[in-house]
Amino acid sequence: MRIIEPLVKGQLERECLLRAVHLDWLRALIVFLLIPYHTAWIFSGQSWIISSPISNPVALAFTQVFDQFQMPLLFTIAGIAAWFSLGNRTWKQYCLERLGRLFIPMIFGILVLNAIVFYLAALFSHQVGVFPGSFIDWYSVYLRCMLFPWQKNWSPGVFWFVWYLLIYSIILLPFLLFIRKKVSGSVLEKIGELLQKRGIVLVFFLLAFLPVCIQFIQPQNGNSFSQISYFVFFFVYGFFIYSSSQMQRCIDRFGFIVLIIGILSIILVILLIFPSTTSAPLGALYWRIFGTKAGTKGQDLYLVLRGISCWFTVIGLIFLARMFANISNKYLHYATEAVLPFYLMHVTFIIAIGYYVIPLNLSVFIKFVIIIVSSFAATLAAFEVMKRFVVTRFLLGMRLKPKSVKHLS
């Protein structure tokens, strides 16, 4: 992607908005890959919503690789989208848009989709005996014990991403507006010019290290403060990345090197943890010498390595998208509209289908394929139905009336 220098104020932003289709392709690809990713969790041998009694090391490896970068990449793209969105909306319009696109779907998801998922999980684990057997009775228990964030058993499920993104969008709004409206474009361009020097790779290392500092204080664990503090860095990074053409040229210039570092870092991470810390090719020796507990050199160095693999892969993937995915067509228009509903609904179908497929006397590979294909088809079919009604479009965070696509708005 080559950004045309602005001839008048605001032209750069309009050019970016029209040309940033590569990020829409990248976001759609990552979201659609969540179906094989979450299906792999079923067969990974790790505890998840539902788990197969028979695991597969390939499924475990897939989840461990994808875990390095998928959600940080989505938060980075969300930060970029916030930059564009605040360029053509007032802060009130932005808040209303965020509420419609994030808050309403999250409430719908937690009230309806999560309840279905957790009910099926309880059935699968033979735990429904703890609760009344029917879904209606279960739902009453769900409302009393699992609905609100301050409750002990609360779990947002897949909607944690939407929950965090809503928090970032609202709480950080004064800061985002200050940068967007008060800091002049010349200042941002000068920062970008400094980054174009060869020291940019060192800057990328620094940016990778900052989120890790949160984990030094408190390792990520469920919905802890460290997790929500960790992902906010990527949202803010994304907001800054597209604030000037110079910063984008840094990605174009050094993106390949950064991508290679990211890939090598992911390989090293996998060699330390796959299939476990005690049996990994490098893990057995590394963890025994440096330690596995929080605060040990082994854990600290591992967190730094994870930070590098994460951030460098995110930038590397954005680089690849900028180079090879700048074509807008009807498929991208469809994917852009479908990506949020797809994210909201896909786990529900994975769990519903997996509930019936896992007990079958079939190989893990056949089960894996059946769940992926069926879940993908069911999610798209549900989207096709729900996009045709105003109420369901509203519940899924879609625009009530389809408009010509302005990407990343």
C-alpha cells in the first residue's frame, strides 16, 4: 500500500480510509479462522467449554501458534478503526456508534448466546444435575448466578473481546480525542520521520516489551486486571500506526524483517512449550535451569519472548496485508458486513455441533472436519437470515440499513 501525500487537510485520512481495505481482509481472515481455532481447542487436551476425551497434538500446536497473535491483532485493527472513526464523527456520534456496534451485541450475546453455550457445556459435562434439567430452569439459574461482571461465576465467554473493546473505546475517548484533534499532523509526521530511521526495529522491540511489563506485575489469568491492561497497548498502538503516512512507510520498509523476527520468535516459543513445558524440545532443559514460576528468570524471559513474537507477528501480518490485499470487491463487502455477527455466533454453533459430534465413533480428524464445516455453514446461514430483519441487525451490531462500505469505520 502506498499512501498519497495529502494536498489538502483531511485528504490523507480519506485516502487511508478508502485504501485500508487490506485491514478489512486481514480482520475477516482472522475472525473466520476462529472456527478452526476454537474447534482445535476441543481436541487440544486443554480445558475448554467442552473437551474431547481424545486429544490431538496437531490441534494443540495450532492453538498455541494462533494464541501468539490473533487477539492482539484484532485489538490493533480496532485501534486503527477508532482513528478512522473519530475522523468523520463527533465524539457523541462515536459513542453512540460504539454502543450500537458493541454494547447491544454484547448484551444480546451474554443474555442469549452465552446461556445456550453454558447450558450445553453443563449437559456435556453431566453437571445439569446440579441445576434443574430444562433450559428454562437453567436460564433462571444463569440469570441469578452468572449474568453480571461482579458475580463470582460470571464469564463473558467469547464476548470478552467485545467487552474489553467497549471499555477501551469509552474510557480512552478523551485521550484519543486529544491525539486526534489537538496534536497536529506535523507532529505525528515528524514522529514518523524519526521512526523511518534504522532504529525502528529497536523501537518495535520496545513496543513489544511494554505490554509484557503488565505481566511482570501480575501474570495473565482469566479476566484479571493484567489481561485487560495487556490488550489496551495494542489498541493504542493501532490508533497511532495510521496517524501518519510516515509511520505506515516504516511498516512498508521494515515489515519483512519484522515478520521474519516474529516467525522465528513463534517457533522458539513453541519449542519451549509444545506439547508441554516438561516435554518440549527446548523446554525440559530451559525450564529446569531458569524456573517456571512467576518471577523466575525463565518465566520473565519467556514473557519477553512472547511479547516479541506477538507484536512482531502483528506488524508482519499488517505488512503482508498492505503488500498483497488492497483489492476491494463484492466478497470483501460481504465479509466486512459479516465479520461481527460471525464473531458473535460462531462459538454457539461450534458447541452445539460439537456436543453431538464428539461422542461419535469417528477419528479425531473426521470430527474436526465435520465441526468446522458444519459450524461455518451454520454461522453463515444464521447471518444470512438475521441480516434481513431490522431487529436482528440491531442485536448483532449491524447498520440498520446497508450502506456503501467505508472500511474500518
